[in-house]
Amino acid sequence: MTTTASFSARLRHAEPVMGTVVSFDVPLSARYDGSLEAAIGWLHWVDRVFSPYRPDSDVSLLAAGEVTADACAPEVAEVLAACARLRLLSEGYFTAFPGGRFDPSGYVKGWATERAASLLSGAGSASHLVNAGGDVQCAGTRAGAEPWRVGIADPFRHGGLALVVAARDGAVATSGIAERGAHILDPHTGRPASGLASLTVVGPSLTLADAYATAAFAMGPTRARDWTESLENHEAFAITSDGGTWQTSGFARHICPA
Amino acid sequence: MRRVILTVTATVAGLVALLSFKTHSSDPERTVASPTTQPTLQPGERAVTGNVANTIYGPVQVRVLVKSHKIVKVNILEQPQSTNMDVQIGQYAFPRLISETLTSQSARIDAVSGATYTSGGYINSLQSALDNGA
């Protein structure tokens, strides 16, 4: 979509894919060593295989019972197994069957984005950030050895920020209603989850942070608070529907001073 | 320049969102001439005039004074004034948004985490402003 070179030989690129826009902040070298192109190509491949909106995707064919997992790309079985583990870990609040139909999108975006970031690391980049529509994986630090600064959107004020998180080699994932309405279902009731306006999880890996944010959002504020507190290596920050906030005991060390 | 454009974007987004609450007749064909009056600049200050944002309530245009990469003043050059509601909004909301703009500039950021936007929602997002070198 847009590509902008900036100071200290860096490059920003925004790629429409997976129903959103994935933004890259990478060293300029990622354009010439082919790793940016490989990462973008990987995301489009994931979209073709995993999109529930494409009738010919492996996921759509599998959901329709037209093929078995054996006939799909091997990554489909990998995702299925991971979703099953997360379902157990989250007391059933994370599911690859929201609304009863096979749709692993809640896992795939974070997983695909973390792997896209790994492709950049594999090519030698020690400093990059990939933001898949609001879920962020970053590697190393930004130019100047400062941590990456990731703003947490204020769900009640478009364009505003609730706070800013500092991240090195880490992920920031947020689930919420601000952009697509109440679309996250509580799998135990089948109804849209209520009580939270947004929930952010910070951790080392976007795959887990994104899945944890989705599960915790579905839990609602009370259960989510206890559950996220119990997660190792992850911290959470929540904004409730009435505008209140809470955070897990270790979240404060991630907050950037204003 | 990043945070300056970012906060201008946020301000305009806030104004447009605010003005979208009430129905109102408008004249989309109307264009606003650039103001002929120039601000008096202190040493080191620069005036940046934003594009006219045509909301369904009428055109909105702001001008900011920038000094050392910070917004030091915001002027509303054009705002809807044809009804009492417009005037009330102007009296209440514009000073508040200007104040937020002036106080929120420490938020230098590299990315925004939030509920997943659609491709369409991206266009008006802060992340889009960052990607465009703001």
C-alpha cells in the first residue's frame, strides 16, 4: 500500500492482507535481502489457506467437511493442535469453533504475524516491528537502543491513547469492541462477551499474547483478571465497559513514563 | 514532525467524530478559501495550515503553530456555525480538544495496539499516520 523510507535507513510498509492492514517497520536491508517480500508473501499464503471468507481455502473446505486435515497444508494440523491446547489452558474460553463452525482466525493472525517477524530475524534483522491491525510483535529495540513504544488505543476516544507500553523483543495484543463492535463470543453462552471495552496482553510471543487476549476478553472482567494474573511471563491491562481500568501485578513495569 | 502530524490527525479525527453525532444540513459543494490573515510568528515558530475537512455539518479547518517540533498553539480557522448546536459544540468541544492536543504530545509512539481494524478502518487510524511518516 504505502512504503516510506525514513531516517537511519529504515522502511515502513503497510500491506492489506487478512482482512486488515499489516504494518512493517524494518531496516532498509529487509527490502534488498528479500526478507520483507518473504514475510509479506507468507502472510498472503496464510490468508489463502486459513481465511474462512475464501470458499476455496483449506479452512473453508475443512469446515464444510469436503476434505480431511490430512489433505490440507501441514500448517493446518499444527494450528488445530495449538488451538486445542489453548482451549484447555483457557477453561474453554479460547476456541477454534466460535459459533460452532471451524474458524481458527483468533489464533492464526497472531501466529502468522509472529512468524513473519521471525522471517525478518532469520535474515539478520535485529530491529523490526510488525503490527497486524493492532496486534504487535517487535524484535530488538528501535534505532538508538530505545525500546519500541506501543500506544494502547483508547476504546472510548478514536485517535486517543490510554497509555504507552515499552517493548523489547516482545508482543502487545489487544482485543476489543472499538473497531468491529461486540464480535467476540463467550463460547459458554454463545452470546457476545460483555463487561470489557478492551483487554491488552503483553508477553514475549504474539501467538500466545493474541490468543490470551481473545480468551480473556471472552471471560469478562472478573474472571479475566484472575486468569491473566495466573499466566506466567504475561501481563494484562483492561478497560471495562464503564471506563474503569485494572492491570495485573506486573504490568506497571511495561508502562512508558509520559 | 511525527508527533505533530499525529496529534493534528488525532485532533481532526476527534473533531470529525464529534461533529458526526447530530444530523444537520450541509453544503458539500462549499469550499473554504485559505485565510488571508497570517498569524504573527515568534522567532522559531512555523504555521501549518491543515486541509479543510468537509464534515456533514460543514467544513472544519485548523492551523497550528509549531516550535521545536511541538504544537504551541491551535487556531480553528473554520467551523460550523449555522445552528445554535454548532455554536454550543464549538464553545464546549473545541477548547477541550485543543487542550488535549497541547498536552498529549509526549506520546511519541512507534505503533498502536487496539481492537483489530478493518482495511477501511485503517485509513483513519493513528497507525496509518505513523506508516505515512508522520
